[in-house]
Amino acid sequence: MMLNTILKLAALASFVASVTVLAIYVPDLDLIAVLIIVAVMAIYDFLIRPIRIRNGNNRQR
């Protein structure tokens, strides 16, 4: 269980780092906006959603 959490965090950190490098080397405002949206969605999917499901707050609104 702990190894799974460590691997998820490492994968998320690697993804966010690669998106950040792309945003730095291609400084287009539209691309940066899309990359921020994608990074926020990944963070929600990897971190926030499992916590909400574990706490029983997974109701659809």
C-alpha cells in the first residue's frame, strides 16, 4: 500500500516536472494555460479524488 502511494507521487511529480519544462521552453500563453489545466486535473485525479473516496464523499453533485 505504501509503495503504491510512493509510485503515484513519483509519477505525478515526473509528469508535472515534464509539463513545467515544456512550458518554460515553449512560452506560448495558450499552451501554458492548457498545461496548467492538465496539471491541475492530474493532481485532482492522483491526490484529491482518492482521499474523497476514502472518506466517503464521492457523491455526484
